[in-house]
Amino acid sequence: MRDKTHEDFIVRWANFVRENPDKWISLRDLAEEVYPEKEKYDDATRSAISQLVNILVEEGYLAKKRVGKIMYVYLKKSKIHLFEEKKSTVV
């Protein structure tokens, strides 16, 4: 991972994937998951998501496909284990 933003993004994405295995998600739906405080999928959000997705595709974390005008992404199963939540134990 390159920085904290990328890690936060992929951790939220990994959590979504654990809840919805084998599901491709549109960039619009991904933006709503990653930026829930945003009311609208605006140009700035679209640009930020696209840049992060492209970096993560290059690094081998995500796969992407286009269906018509909609871009979908998928977290590769071989990478999910890298972002599993650590369970802490109280001693």
C-alpha cells in the first residue's frame, strides 16, 4: 500500500466484500460505501475513486470491468486475507 488513504479504502472495500462475496460493485456504489458522508457522487468523488481504483488495479488488488457506461470493480480473493480485521484478545 502506498499511503493511509489507499489502506483505508481497501479495508472498507474488504469489509464490503466479506459481506457480499463474489460481487462486482459499481464505482458509484463503491463511492457510497467509502464516502458515506457525501450526499452526491460528484466529479471530485468520481475522480478520487477512479484514481484509487487505477492504482489498486496496477498493484494487483482489484480487477475492473466496464459494462456500458458503468465501471465495476472486484477485490481479488487472493488479497482479502491481507485486510482481515485483527481480533484483539484481552489478557
